[in-house]
Amino acid sequence: MKRGTSRDIRTANRYEVLRQIIAASPTSRQELAAATGLSLATVATLVGELLDLRMITEVGFEDSAGGRPRGLVAVNASGGALIGVDIAETYVHVELFDLALNVLARAEEHMRPGESRPERVVAHVTAAVGSVVAQAGVEAARVLGVGVSVPGQVDRDTGVAEYAPNWDWHDVPLLDLLSEHIAYPLHLDNPLRASAVAELWFGAARGHGDAVVVNLGTGVGAGLVLGGGLHRGVSNSAGEWGHTTLVLDGRLCRCGNHGCVETYVGALGIMQNLRELSPRSPLLHPGDQTATIDALAAGVAAGDPVAVKVVRDTARYLGAGIAVLVNVLNPEVVVLSSWVAAQLGEPLLDEVCEAVARHALRRPLAANRIVLSPIPTDPVCLGAATFALEGALQTVGQRRAAGARGRTAPSA
């Protein structure tokens, strides 16, 4: 057995028990055992550890059929704070949460074109993190960690942003750069994983074993929930669906290939769809993705024929791409997430559903539904905060293991 495997399993079990408590407070140990598949004895031990850490609290009893009353536990919302950071191509959004993952403070920094140099991104993140801590009035000792989501491929273990094609980043030591300004524990991943976890905990993927969360922003990708858990792939690169080929010899993508999904359904791709249809359209705001998507959404609502056609054409491309995901992965639900999906909303969803129905196989299509993300806050910030929580529990486990070794070590 690989060294550390048992500790990793214990950390994962502790994390899963706390996740269930956050999702269903108050709850009993018996209900936790049923929800997690762990033995009652294991759950009781893990609940005891979480009580010792003051992450949860006892909240009374409930009657059981013919037996002793069952003790109930609930998350201790004031037992700590978590910070989620959503770094995107056009903004840095930061939210501070209590342990029940309620939002206590928000801050946003706008990223202007040309501000993608690592030092500028770090400055924006530092300012926004400082802002939410100040707004919430949280003591530094209560902040358990900061989860940071950055577009592209990342190495979670080293904190390196290995490749972000939209910024031409290669092997940027992002967490090292951030740690020079932010004293809290830092944990790195990307928005595909963050949004998938957010939907799994609180959104449309909750209660489903297999789901796909399609992120539609400047970049495009798919967060994967398979077998009830987050699927990362062997190198934490799963979900780069936005860089699969949709059109042979199509538009040049920033990754260097041609015809990628992202070049037709990402924000810049949608702008190109509009530009090709109506080059002089007042809906087009060159250099401003957000303003253009906002104008398209307003135009569709007003019945503007150009806006309606652009959204319909975009949905045709998106639907063809999602049909591949439906056929290959056979998910129960596909969730449209991130800011482009939120802005274009139901009109985009309706057209996408029709397009998927034209391209997907009948059997996996019948088992699938496509929905907009129901999460009212930033899903990426929420998911990033859960990575900070996972890291905090792992650190606790390492400290406990080190303490146990110290107690059992022979005296000199």
C-alpha cells in the first residue's frame, strides 16, 4: 500500500461526513452512515473529531421508532471562515463564507484587456481577499483557507498554473506568488472542478451520481461528476472539452488548434458569430465581452432578429458539443453554468435542448435533462471554498497523525 493512503482515506471520509452535515443539518449519526455508506462506528469516530475541531455541534435529539433518541449534529457556522476566489479572464470575484457556506462578504475586481500578467492578477486577488476579510470583520485566525480557481490546467500539489491558453501562461507559480501577499493557507484548482463541486453540494447535480457542468464564459469546459464524485483524470486535466474539435479546419483557437468548441460558444466565439452575421450591429461592443453578451440578452428579450439568430446559431454549436458529452458519459443531468449561461438564460437553454435532441442518441438522451445552474451566488467561488475546506481537514489529519507519532515515539 502506498504510504499515506490510509490517512488520505480518513481525510476523504471526514470531508464526506462534514459535507453531508452541511447539506442536511441537523442530522443524526445513523443518517450520516446511510448517506455516506460508512459504518456507524466510523461515522461516530469522525463526528467526534469534527466536534473536537468545533466544526460541528450537538443540537439535541430526535425520537427513533422504538429505540433510544438519536443525537443530532449540525454544522457550527461560526467555527471558521472560508474564502473562494474565482479568477476569470475579465474579472476576479472573491466571496467569504462561514462554515455552513453562507456568503458573508463579496468583492470584485475588473480585469481590463492586457491585465493578465501574473503580477497584476495577484494584485487583484490580494485586494479582493483583503476586502472581504475587512467587510466580514473576521479575525485572521478564523480563516481556515483560501481556495483559488484559475482558468486552464493546474497542478494542485505544486500550486502551479501550468497552462492557460487565453493568457498564454505557462508554468506560473501562482500560489507562491500569492503567498507573498496572503498569509492564509492557499489551495489551487480550476473553474471546471470548482463549479462541478458547487453543483454537487448545493446545485442541480445534488443527489445525482453522474453529471456534467458546462462552464460558459470566455473559456469553455466541462466539470465532471462520475460515480457520485468529482472526476479529475490522471493529471487533473479532465473536462477540457472546450478544446475538442467541433469544426474541422475551423476558427483558430488560442490553444493553437482549429475549430475548438470554445471558438464557437465561448464569449469571444459568440462575438465572432455576431460579427459574421451583422458586422455593424449595435449589439457588438468590440473589446468588451460582457457588454456584448448583455446586449444580446437584452436583444433576445426584445425580439431583435439578429440577437435571436446569434443565440440560435450559438446553441446549435453548443448543442452538438453537448450531445457528444451525453452520448459518451451518459449523465443524468447537464448543467449550464458561468456568466454567459446565466446572462443568456432560458432562451439559450431552450435552443440548446432542441439542438441536443437532434444530435444525441435516443437512449442516453431519454435519461438526461439539461438545466441552468440554480446556484444564486458565484458557483466557482463556492466550489473553490470547498477546496479550502478539504485542505483544512487534510491539515488537521496531518497534525493528528504527527501528534500520534510523537506520543508513541520511544524516549531517547
